[in-house]
Amino acid sequence: MNESRTWDALARRYDTIVRVFAQSYPAIRERLAQDLDGRARVLEIAAGTGQFTLDIARVATRVVATDISPRMIERLSVAVDEADVENVEAETMSAYQLDAERGSFDAVFCANALHVMEHPERALREFARVLAPDGLLVAPTFLHGVDGARRALSRALSVVSPFVAHTRFSEGTLRALVERSGFMVERCEQLPGLFPIGYLVATVSVKQDQVRDRGPARPQS
Ligand SMILES: C[S@@+](CC[C@H](N)C(=O)[O-])C[C@H]1O[C@@H](n2cnc3c(N)ncnc32)[C@H](O)[C@@H]1O
């Protein structure tokens, strides 16, 4: 769990630092309230301190909020307790090895995290495994590779700040990664900000469904 150490160290300051990048968070909240409305079981991946967890809890029946960093999950749990919300469980979990049965969630929500993961494709394949056949992936993702200026800014930030983008996505490369990981992209909308966000919604592809029916219950590595 190497990735957890960096984020553990950031957890206490995260809510302050993220304000610099969070211009489009209100637009994400509006959209997720529609996309996840009425979903019975939502798995939130890389939930951090819970920037979106309570928004999901308002519209879904049950939320399992997860993150690789125990310190992030501690802070998220405090926020959930303070809000006196009863339909959220918080668990430390790696996106690469989800502790969940195949097909056990109606939606997976993963905000602003695919770009910081060292192996986003592994994570996406896990999302496809745990989603029900008619399940929905909602993955708003920072696009650090949308143009030359943003690429340069992203490279500079990775030297001077702990926010390192392992993948500098454009909308096209984000869509392509999601599609080759077992999904069909339904839509991807760019939300403006210092780095724009690709608000991506996808469904599990038929091909992936067939692979799941034959494949092992859990990835082998
Ligand atoms: C930029 S923060 C996003 C947090 C929150 N979703 C938000 O939008 O404010 C990225 C989060 O991804 C988590 N993370 C990084 N790698 C991960 C992995 N492999 N599995 C699960 N979580 C991971 C970090 O611990 C961190 O909380």
C-alpha cells in the first residue's frame, strides 16, 4: 500500500489544499445527485475526506465509502458521524483489490482519483467486476493533459507539491482507458477549472460481462 503513505501524510491538510482545484466540485455535486438518484448500493472509491460522500448519501440508499489511506478514512468517518448520517459505511480499501463480491453494487463513484493512481486500468477492471450488469460508473477525473499549458503546470506541480498526476489525461485518453477496461462510455462532459474535469459516466460493456461470467472471482495478482 505504497500509495497510502503519501495520502496519509496529506489527510489533515487535504480539505484546505483541495480548494485550489475545486472550482467544479459544485457542478460535480449537481450531476451526481441526478446520476446516482435512487441507486440502492453505491461504492465510492478514493473518497478521501468525503468531499462527495454526504451528497451521495442524500440520494442513494446505501453508500460504502472507501479509500486506500486510513487517515483519509478517519477524517471521512468523523464527517459522517458529525452529519449523523446512517446509510454510510467507511472502509480502508485499495481500488486494485476491492473487498466486494462480483456484481454487488449498482453504482461505482470515483472522483478525482484515476489520474493519481499508479495503475488506473487495474482499478477500472475491479470496478467492472463489482458492478451489477446494469450498474453505472461515475468517474469525474482531472484532465491534466488537456493542453500544453496544463501539461506544463501539472509537471511543475508534481515537483513542488504532493499532488502528482501519474496520468495526464485528455478527454480522449480518459475515454479510451475506460473503454478498454470493460466499459462503454455514455457521456463525458468537460467542467471548467484550473484543471478541467472530465465528468465521465459509463456502463459495463457486454464484452466485459461475458469475461466476468467466465473469469475468476478476483484478479490473480
Ligand atoms: C485527489 S484525492 C480525491 C479525494 C476525493 N474523491 C475528492 O474528490 O476530493 C485522491 C484520493 O485517492 C486515494 N487513492 C490513491 N490511490 C488509491 C488507490 N490505489 N486505491 C484507493 N484510493 C486511492 C487517495 O488516498 C486520495 O484520498
